[in-house]
Amino acid sequence: MAEFSKYQQKVIKNYYDNRESIAFQRVQELITELYLSEGKKREKHWASIALHLGKLGVKQATIDHLIEQDNPELIANLIQNLGKQA
């Protein structure tokens, strides 16, 4: 395994310390993209949202339900509720 400099170690540590907030912000950005997209692009955004929601600790059954409904408003409400809890 490669040895990292102190700067690289700090960057890696900060990333893992802030991983949840990074995923939260990315889901917010993807919701906007989801409103504007159609077709294959929309499917790709749903896949990314599912990945990031998993990182936020959302249950897989909930994620599957959101994807099945294909309604960005439901995700926006979920994210709003998660933001209030944090």
C-alpha cells in the first residue's frame, strides 16, 4: 500500500468525516437534474440518487419505492426531513 503524505492523509480524513454531508448535497443537486431530465438520463440520475441515499442510511425498501413512484417531489420531501433530523 502506498504511503500518503500528511496533506493527503488530511484530505482523505476530511472526506470520510464529511461523507454524509457530501452525499446529502449531491442528492439535492440530483433532484434538480431529475426534474429536468428524461429518458436514459433520468434513469442514470435515479441510479445515482439510489446510491447516495444508501450512503445516507435510507432503507433499500424506501429507495425502491421512490424509484418506482418516479416522483422527484417525494425525494425532495425525504431530503427535507433528513435535513431536519441532522
